[in-house]
Amino acid sequence: MKTEREIGVGDGRTEAELEAGRRSRVLMKGNEAIAEAAIQAGCDAYFGYPITPQAELLEWMARRMLELGRVFVQAESELGAINMALGAAATGARVMVSSSSPGISLMAEAMSYMAGSGTPMVLVNIMRAGPGLGGIGPSQSDYFQATKGHGHGDYRVPVLAPASIGEAMELLASSFEMAERYRTPVMLVADGILGQAMEPVDLRFRTPERHAFDWALTGAAGRPARIIKSIDLDPEVLEKRNLDLQHKYREIARHEVRWEAWQLDDAEFAIVAYGTAARVARTAITRARERGIKVGLFRPITLWPFPERELARLSRRLGGILTVELSSGQMVEDVRLAVEGRCPVAFHGRMGGLVPTPDEVLGALKALSGHHAHTPPPRVRGYEATELFEPDYPAHSGARRGGRR
Amino acid sequence: MEHSVVFSGFGGQGLLFTGQALARAAIKDGLEVFWIPSYGPEMRGGTASCTVIVGDSPIGSPVVDRFDAAVVMNLPSLRKFAPRVAGDGLLVMNASLLGDETSGRSDVRELHLACTALAAQGGDDKLVSVVALGALVARLGWVTPESVRAALREMAGHKRLANEDRWRVVEADLGAFAAGLDAGAIDAAT
């Protein structure tokens, strides 16, 4: 599914809708807007443990869920929170948990159990810089964890990445829908900036329809008992369960891919970026176009399933791709897998809670677009935050120029 | 059109509040806006700042290379943000604390305001950042004064205060804003 939505509020709507939107808009903090969107989406139970830069989400839940007579628990730890969530979700309740990076690591085991037992839940990660306890600055260095990692076993989790607070609210409703449709945990990832910032948002919420589940543990009076578990000691049975899971993941990959294309129609180059990095890229693209560089934005909204087919198709007509992330380069691996050497893929990123500025990204773009003219990549704080590859990549991938030290 | 301003000083000067008042005013004027506080270790004591970006289309980058304007309420803020103001940008300086300090830049417009005295005229000498906002609005006109007043009426005073006390706070905020508005306009005319 292609989404026509632009970043932020407004584009793709009629003038009357825009005017109505303007009148109903209020200023909301990202963490609070996500919490309220979950409440309006029908979240029955929330479990959490405080951590910066996600704390306001939990605080909002602490007040609002009690007002509404729903379940709010500040658990004794992240492990406690997510395992309570597992139990609540097994009853068919609409359940959400949120944390920030180090807390998500603690929740990894339960994610595997939920995937294995087919338990729906929405997990929000307001990412901060790692590794370890790291810092509290914004980061996208949990891409690997979200899309490939957390717990053990052959499983996948749909991952949604908003680039604005308004989009985060909309995607939260989608997260509950996907979680229940496919009986899977779903992750929504945003960096600390989106959690801490305030933007105008439309207070028009979406509440996903409720369905009766034939698997939920609701008390077995008058019917056969149901069992929710991830253990199967018979290899034949366990393989069958795994095959069913893989079938489910193929279905998700077929139906749930989302991305945004911006200014790509006449583009000779593209930036691939998600979340906050995509917004920085947007400003850099506007500046680049003023300087005659024809560049557009390809923004994955689902990080898994990754929009690989769409990116592969696009790469056939591009002179090069620049991937921008708040990390050392994680999504860029999926970009390169999708592009399969059809065009050079460069990378620019910052770590530790720092965010690339539009001018930094513009510098990296100039280096990519002027590759043959040997424009040097920009140096940032003494290291080369931009990595450029020779155009004949990947056949001579060792021949890269300006590699990081 | 996209404009950026940073409000910077120390905790308690009302910088985050004032930035939010500007953001709310922008919404009332039908504009797009992005407000981001510094939430790093400095929020645990010391300097406080927030960035507000106002535009007529969805806001792109939340990080700003060069600010169109900076409101600096103490010396560390002047040192930190004066170099990051764009050429021909506006620097609103709190002369009550900064005295005769200057940015040392000849390519920016400096506006020196005795914020404490001006705030006192409005009824509460603590509302220094609201004075600075008034001057900023008078000088740059990104939002209408009426929208700022409406925002201040919504925001000022703790919700749990008795109505009478709350209105006293609102009046002081409106007074500080008016004093800043006048100071900015007079200074612009000279």
C-alpha cells in the first residue's frame, strides 16, 4: 500500500478539510499524543516503567487510564511490565507497553514468547542513544533490534516508524489493528525528539473495530479449554508451528508495507531515511533542489516489512542513494540488500544522541552527486560521518573511498 | 516560509512556557509549528532552552543550522547561541542580567531589553521571557499579538489556582507581553 501522506499535517487534503483541521488542532507533546492515541484506540491495559525520554507517556497513562477506569500498572521493572502485558493480552485485552532503548532490551525475552504464542500487543520504543545505558539523546540505533533482533527464535515483528507526532497517533491505531489481525506483537519506534517535541495535531482519533477472538482466555465454562503457549517439545509439531508463523510473516510482507515518496518523479538521486532523519533529509532536499541537485525522499514507514521491492524498482533509475540515520548505519544494510548494486549507496549518520543538520546532509548529498568530480565528503567533529562507495559497488566493495576511521 | 527561534536561559525564567505560547499562537494563526525543548542533562539543573520553528507548510528538520532569531536570557546562553544566529538575524538580549555584554557580531541585530524592569511594569518582575516574546513578535511579526494574548490566557496560571488568583497571573503575563511589544516597537522605530 502506498501512502500519499506527506510528513506532518496537511498535504493530500482538500482546502475544506485543511481548514477544519486547522480549527481542531491542538499543541501536544509526542509522548502524550501517543498515549492519548492509544487510549482513543481502545487500549484496555497499559504496563510500564519510567525511563527518559519516554516518561511523559507513562505519566499521561497514569492519569488518564485511571480516570477511565482502565488498567494502569507501573511495574517493578521492565520485565514485570511486559510479562504482565503478556498475561493481559492472552485474555484478548488491547494491551500496550512503552519504554526506551535499555528498557526494550529487558523486554526482549517476552517479545519472543508473544510472537511464539501469537499474543497481540503494541510496544512503543522512544529510542535513545546506546549501547548500554548510553545517554538520553535521540537515536535510531535500535533499528537492528527492532527489525531483526530482540528475542530468540525464527520470528518477525512489524515495526512502524512515524516522522511526525500526528503520524505517530495514526500509526498507533494501525499498530493495534495489525497486532490483532495477525496475532503478533507490533512495535512503534520513534526517537527521543518525537517523544519530547510538541506539534499541532488533529484530535480526530481512530478506534480499531473490536473482534471476538476464538483464542482468548476468557474462562472455559461451557466450552473446551484454550491454551496459549510457545512451548512444543515435539519437533514435528514445532516445525509446523514455525511454518505457520512464516506463512503469517509472508502475508504481513504482502499486505502491510508502507512508505512515502516525495519529490522522486524527476529525481536522479534519493535520500532513504525514516523518522526524524527523514525530516532533516526533507529540508536538505529542499536546499539541494535550490542548487540544482535533483533529489527526492524515499521514507520507509514500515521498517519491517521493509519496502524492498519499491526501493529496488526506484534504484534502477537513480544515479545514487544516500541513507541518513541517527546511527552508525543499520537500515543502510537493508537498503543495500534491496538495491543489489544497481546504484551506489552512500551513508551519513551521527551517533550518541546527536542529529545530523540539514547542511551536513546537503554536504553528503553534494559529495554523492558530484562523485565523479571527487567532491570530498564533509568531516564532522574530526571523523568522517559520511561513507561513500565507488560506483562499481558491490563488485569492488573493498575499493570504497573515505571510509570511516 | 520557515522561521526558527531559540529561547535560552536558566531554569525558572519561563523559557519553555514562552516558547509554547509562541507555538500555540502560531496554530491560532493557521501556521505549522514545531517546539522542541533541550531535554539533555542540562534539564537536571543549569541552562534551559527550547527551539520553535514556525512555517506555512509542514515543518521539515527539527534541528536548525542557523537560527533566524535567538532570545538569550543569561550569559552562558549568549555565548552558546550568538554564533548560531543567521546573518541579519535578531538577537533579543536580557540586559537585566547581561548588562552591556554584546554578541561581538556586526551582522546581527541586537535588541537589549531590561526584561526585569519591563516585566515589573506589567505586574510581575519574574515574567522576563514573556517580555522578550513581546519584543520578538513586535520586531518579526511571525504571529499576531492577538493570538499570543489568546495563548497566554489559555496557558497562564496553574489550573488548580482559584479563578481570582489565576486571572491575576494571566493579567501579569498580558502586561509583560504588552511591555515587551512596546519596547520592541519603539526600538524598531529608532
